[in-house]
Amino acid sequence: MIYLDNEYLIGEGEIRFCYKHPLNDKLCIKIPRKETTRDYTEKELKYFNKLSKRSKVNFKFPFYTDFHHEISTNLGLGQVFDLVCDKTTNKVSKTLEYYLTQSDQISDDKLELGLLKLKKMMIKHKIFTRDLRSRNICCRIINDKNDIELVIVDGIGHRDFFPLADWFDFFSRKKVERTFDKWKFNCLNDQREYLKKQYSLLNL
Ligand SMILES: Nc1ncnc2c1ncn2[C@@H]1O[C@H](COP(=O)(O)OP(=O)(O)OP(=O)(O)O)[C@@H](O)[C@H]1O
Ligand SMILES: [Mg+2]
């Protein structure tokens, strides 16, 4: 049994809390909120199980956090995933939302390049996401020039009944392009406007 407390808490969302793994600094443990159904978690794990049959040797960089196993904790059953850390400091990477709204450490050019590379990798390796929000993408700083890699930490998968995008390049490209359009990632200022609207809806 692993013991988690606020000392290890990295972040939280509508579905779960995310903690650093106390015994392994390359991993994190996600604990579903009380109201999150087991069915929801299992659907996600099933998709990762399907992905695990893929070879990752051709990935230029790990552009999504992989699921490892489930683990028993004092807060209930948790799911162990890769943890995204900056290569320069070894600290947990901040999200793209953070760099778009609270920091100008990373230039727009670098963020745009990161998004372009992420999109290419998703198309090439047929990895899809239901929830490409900027809070679900971590921005890993890889060197002192503040070059970055964007890594999807949440929302991997799709629920298409006929998964044409899994089978045919043409449909994979269209699907990823639709995702980028839907979540306003083709232009950073559109994304910033979108975030502003979301915040004002939440009265933040
Ligand atoms: N693998 C990871 N590495 C680093 N930080 C992470 C990782 N996974 C999650 N985080 C941080 O924790 C936050 C919450 O995690 P996550 O997105 O998995 O929760 P969620 O409840 O599924 O989110 P949502 O509300 O988007 O559905 C993220 O926004 C991010 O800041
Ligand atoms: Mg999330």
C-alpha cells in the first residue's frame, strides 16, 4: 500500500487528483474523485491496453504519458502513469495553459512549433484525444534555450464505433485536424481567447 498526502499533490481536474509517486520520480499516481465511476476509468485503461501493443521505438519523443498499472493507496485504487518533468530542472512540467495565461517564459514561436510537432506525431502514430485542452498538455522544457516538447497527459482515446482513423492514414489526419480545430489550437491567440471565455463562464 502506497501512502499519498498533499505533499505529493501535483494537480487536479474534474475527474481525478494527480500525485507524484512517492517511490519513483518518473511516475505519477492518479486517484479518481469519489463521483468518478469505475466504468469511466476502465474505458480509459482499455484504450491504453490497446495502445500497449504498439511499438514506441519510432516516437521522436514521448508525446503522451503512458499508463503502467494500478496501485493500492490509502486514498483508494490509483492509476500509475509517466510523470512529465522538465529536463533542465527535473521539476514537474507546467501545463500549456500555464504558459499561455500566467507566464511568458516560453515564446509563442516555441509553443507553436511544439503544437505542430505534437500534431505530426499524433497523425503519424494514430494517437487521438477526446479532450485536447491546454490543461491536459504538459510543456516539457528540454534545454536552456527553452525548447519544449508538448505531452498529452489526459484524454487519450476515442469512442468511434467504426474506428476508420485507426486504420487509414487519410482518416487519421482528418481526425487530428478536426481535434485541433475544435479545441482552437491552430492559432495561439484563438486559444487565449477561448481560455478567457472559459474563465469568464466559470467567473474566475
Ligand atoms: N503525467 C503528468 N505529469 C505531470 N503533470 C500531470 C500529469 N498528469 C496530470 N498532471 C497535472 O494534473 C492535472 C490534473 O490531472 P488530469 O488532467 O489527469 O485530471 P482530470 O481530472 O482527468 O482532468 P480534466 O478536468 O481535464 O478531466 C493536469 O491538469 C496537470 O496539471
Ligand atoms: Mg485533465
